[in-house]
Amino acid sequence: MTTCKSALPASLLSILRQGTLTEEQAKKIYKQGPEAVIFALLELTKQLAEQRAAGAAGSHQTPSTPSSMKPTYLKPPGKSRKRRPGAKPGHRGSRRAAPERIDHRKEHRADLCPECGGRLRRCEETRTRYTEDIPDIQPEVTEHVIHRDWCPKCQKKVEPPVADALPGSTLGNHVLALSAWLHYALGNTLSQIVEVFNFHLQMKITPGGLVHAWFRLQAVLYAWYEQIQREALHSAVLHGDESGWRVDGKTHWLWCFTTRNVTFYMINRSRGSPALMKFFVEEFAGTLVTDFWAAYNAVVCALRQTCLVHLLRELEHTEKYKSPGKHWPEFAKKLRRLLGDAIRLWRVRAEMPEAVYASRRDRIAARLQELLDTPWQDRHAKRLIKRLRRHQNDLFTFLDQPDVPFDNNTAERAIRPAVIIRKNSYGNRSERGADCQAVLMSIFRTLKQRGHDPIRTIVATLTQYLTTGLLPPLPEPKITSDG
């Protein structure tokens, strides 16, 4: 083998290993004699074996494989930052403000120098420092002595309600609200919450007792869940998205419908129109913003807006993974320019006279029609043309309707917290648990959108409900300085 290798020029050996061998160069190797040909064949066989091994290692990977399931060495390098993280030079710094209330005051004075151990000469100079911490927590146990008195009118004994906890429950409303918030809003697992209460809060609870308490909380607050659904259905612009979910090891789907002030989650076995009909119990009079998933076509609504970012991603995905033909670049270039010009027109609408805007809007529609009428030869172009024809009236609604975006980023952001919870808990073990998950996630997410403290709000609501027997309506959004 050494003789074969020395018989092959270094330049040809380099070309052979790079995989760029031409017919002329192959003839040169042939002229070197049998040993050179044998070495070249062995070298090519070695390269094919290495490529086959690498392919087998990543054969289970597809373009749609989640990033978390791909080995690090198979991922492309990350994009470099456009600028250094952190505040810009000259930016005014921020720090924790001094507390308004002082609970304890301690004085500290050294007896000896901490450096040399020598005696100190006392001075009047001092400095002040504040620390905030959580003290050791001891749960409060309250014994309720409930008097039962006779009512002559009702002819029975009656007793006053206890507003500190649900009937028959030994866990108070604060524990119930805090634990539900940790699980359904922050995504902590059941075992983590039990450990926090058992060790840090010094309150012994069990997983079964906690889950049962959450089921009761769901039943009390279910009217809020229905109110969220009604407000979503009566909104001017509604964003929808869906993602996978698991219930008792079976594939389900998490549906998300969101606006600026409400978010409605629903877990259903179907990813099609049966699930959508459970949410859209009436005709939707606003604009529905979604991706291109075909199930949304079954929704009866006034207007639609499909996500243009999904369309741009489809162009990139096709070029990267599907090997389009020679006619593809022309189609992709025209479609990208059309979408880009529409987005730019939307961004400068406020600065443009109405007549000029209307003229450019008409030009966008004419360019779309021209693109649809062109007889494209590439099979991927034909596939996307069919999608564009189906959604021709849904592509540029954002140019005509106020507060309608060109993407579905709002729904994707709203569904992301639920997806993080799914990664932690792996879904639900029962249909009842899935229903409770959807209800309480919707309530906590909506309270956050409206600027309310979730724990204080739910504790106050439970107190009022247990006192009066009536559940107050879902709190209205808080008015902020930015409107």
C-alpha cells in the first residue's frame, strides 16, 4: 500500500479525497499504473464507508425533528450576535430600590481589625445596607369553632360559612392558589411542589390531596373559563395555534386562542374541525389569524389572515431540503419580493397619503394575481400555487384591517408557556386532568395578561364565593400608562 500511495501524485491524492475528481484526472491516475488505480479505488471505498456510517448515525433525523432531539454535533453553528449583550455604554444603571418598610435593625461593629487583629480606634463614620430575605416559615393552624343555631323559619339548624378554605378541605385558600399557580402557570412538576411545601414551607401535603384540591378549584372557577371563551369569540382579532399533547400516553392536541387580554387553552383528541367546533360555538365576526393548517378552513368567520412568515419559511425549507428544479428560483424570487413589498407597505401606511396607499395596495393584489396566472413548471411551485389560490383572499387582510398583523407570532408566544409545561410534566394521565390543565392554564395566563396578581386575586375570589355563594366575574384588565 505504501508503494501505491507514493505512486500517486499529491495533487491527485488531494483531489481524490475532496471528491472533485474529473474524467481527465481519472485518466491521469490510470496512466500511473495498476497500483495507483488500486489505491484510488481503496481510497474511494474508505470515503463511502465513512459517509455511510455518518448517514446511519443521523438517519433518524429529519428537517422537522425538534432541536432538542438532535445531537449537538449535527446542529449548524449558531448565529453570531449583532451586538454585545447588555446595556449600551452610557446607559443609566438600575439597582434594587431601598425598601419602604424596615422590620428589623441591626448594628455591626468590629472588635478587632479583620486584617491584622489589632485594636481599633472608634469613629463616628457609618454606612447603611439593606437586605431582604424570607424568614423561616411556620404554617398557621386555625381551629374554627362553628356555631349551629336554629332557624324557626327554615325549621332547621344553620351555620355560617367558613371562607378560609373550600368545604371539607384542610388546605387553606392561599395554599390552594399558590400550588395551582406553581403548577399551571410556572410549570413546576407535582413532585417539585410537594417538596417545596414539605421542606421549605414546613407543610406536609401529598400529591393525591393536591390534585384533588386542584380539581375542586377548577370546578369553582369554571365560569371564568367560559367567560374567557365568550370574550375571545367576541374579539375583533383572534389568533389561533395548536401543538401536540399527551394524555394517558395517547396523542392529543393543545389548542390556543388568544387576544391581547384573554388566552383560551383546550386539550382535545382531534386536530381537525371537531375540536374547532367545540370552541367556535357561534360564527366569528372578527379576523382569525392562523397558519395554513387546513382544519381552520372549517371555521365560519368574517375575515382571515394567514401567516406570511410560515410561507417564507416554506420557501426556505423547500430550497434547503427538497431539491427544487431549475424553474424554482424565479418563482421563489417573485413570491419573496411580493411578500416583502406588502410587509413594507404595511409598516409605512401611517406616513403615506390614502390615495397613494390605495394605489400600491391595488398593485400588490395585481402582482399576486399575475403570480397565480403564470403556468409554473416546477412541482414545488405548483404545490405552493395551489395553497396561494386557496388562501388568495387571506394573504393581505392585514393591509386592509387595523390591528391585524401579517404573522401569527401572538398565538405562538401564547402557546409557548404551555409547551414548556408539557416538557416538564409530559402531559396528563387522564382526561379529567387534561380538562383541569386547560381551565387553570387559561385562567392564570389571562390574569397575567390583565396585570393581576394571580394568588391574591384567586384568594379574594374564593373568599367572596364562599361567603356569598356567588362567583364574581373575571377581573377586567388593569389600565397601564401605555394603554
